[in-house]
Amino acid sequence: MTSSSVLSSPVPAADDLVELRKEARMGALGTETQAREIRRIDLSDFDARRDEIADQLWDAAVDIGFFQLVNHGIELQTVREAFAMTERFFALPEAVKAQYPLKANAGWESRAQVRPSTGTADQKESYQITRPRMAGLYPSEEELPGFRQTMLEFEMQSWAVGMRVLSCFARKLGFDDAFFTRAHDMASETYQSTLRLLHYYAIPPEAQGSLDLWRAGAHTDFDCLTLLYQRPGQGGLQVCPGKEMDAQAWTSIPPDEEAITCNIGDMLMRWSDDQLPSNFHRVKNPVPGEYMGPRYSLAFFCQANTDALIESPSGKYPPITAGDYLKQRIAANFGKKY
């Protein structure tokens, strides 16, 4: 699943610039609607029900690009432990976190993402785990006992759920069931799937009546599939399907700690000849009367290995490696090297 003849430059391609122009239009407050259904897909008895589940996932993805997984196999206590460790990490002194700065999609950053949709920095800090790139980037056992083991075990379980979902999309696209599992090979040095720990800052009293800043501006994800874990009472996630982009009508997705909220990313949209949409989403500021404290979430990005070749089934798009694709998108959206 490799190629040496595909584009190797991080210069934005024409289709990336089209996506960038779309995103730049998505900074308005817009309106809110609850007319859409964020479907809940039950993954229980997966092997026996794979065809049924694949149909349900496909329908939900084509319709909105977002869906929630229940009975996914990750114990609730495991999710809670991952969140508890996430809180402990972000509670470390900034001088400690700054020892592990973001590089090559791994490490810590704060208020560093400026979205094309808003032109302002997202009001959050994050720490990213990308397994082959973590040399020197884990906090020590003295600084945070058990952190590395807890988060890597959680990442592995998230990967397993993601591969089950992607096996269903592979089947619907006419690929063999293990197609995307090979493309996200955890044992390879080219692995680039990422677990991202997120801390959205509490809204300070002087800003609580203003909507000038976004916790996360409107964007699409660059990956194949995103798995998002949310905490009860810490909402804000909203989705706007592409077919309603001009109206900018947003639907809130209430947090449910027993469900994993998933969305299709740009890689899979390209791999599917645009049959599976990667739709805009954002994290809005709370409004007066809503919870104004910190918000924590955990996102696992199923990003195909750097040498995996993204080839659309009908040849709608030229072949490109997932590594080059990610470089292009980061360069287009954030103007920085990957």
C-alpha cells in the first residue's frame, strides 16, 4: 500500500484550497436546529451482525457524517480512568508541560490552533500521542505516575473500535474487511493515528457574556474516522452537514459518556469518491446560564499510515499517500510544516 510516485510536497493542492475556502466561510454564529437525528449504532454481537451494522453506519454517515456508537466494548470505568488521567496531565504546571512541545503531531500545545473559519486561536490546550513519534514526549513517572500505560492502553482499545467501524465501510466500498486495518497498522513505524487529550479553558467572568471566542472554530477532520469521548455536562459540540452549509444551521450533540461520537474525516471522504461526507463541526462557547467551567474531551483520530496509498475507487482523485495528504492539509489550513 505504498507508492514512490505520488506527490511528496507539502504545497497545498487545488482540492485542499477548495476545502480551505469552504472552511473560511464557516465562522458565523449561524442558527441552531434539533431537526436532525444523530443516530446511535449498537455494536453488540458485532461479528454476527456485521452486515446489518455496516448498513446502519453507511446510512448514518451518508446522511449526516456523524453517529454515536453504543455497546462498543470499552468499559465505562476505562473511559473514566482515561479522563481522570487527562485532568491530571493538564493540571501539571505549564513549565512541566512545556518540556513536551508539539512536534510532528505529538506533544503539548496551548492556544496554538487558529482556524481559517474564525481567525482566532481555539481556546484550548491539547496533548497528542502518536506512538512512533513519542521519544522524549511522555511525562516522567515522577511527574505523572501511570500516565503512559493508561493512555496507551486506552488508545489501543480506541483503535480496535475504529477498525471495526472502518471494516464496515470497507465492505460497503467493495474492499476486503481488513483493508483499512492494514492501512492503520499499529505495528508499523509509519503509523500516524493519534490520541488527542483536550482541555477547553473555563470561560473567565469578563468573557461570559461574549461569543467573540470559540472553544474550537468550525472545521472538518483530516483523518479517516474520529472517535470522540465526552463528559456529562460538558457539551458544546455541534455539527453542520455540508448540504446545509450555506444556511449554517447547527445541531448540538449532547455528551453521553457511554457513547462514542464518531465522524467521517477528509481522508475517508476522498477514499470513497465523496460518498461519505466529512462535515463541519465546532465547539461553541457556553451561553449565559450554561456550565462555564473547563471542558475535557478525548479524540482518537484514525489516520492512515504515512505510506498508505489513498486511491479513490473510480479514479476521481489522483493517488496520494496519507502522509503527503496530511502534510498538504496542515500546510493549507495552518500555514505550517508537519
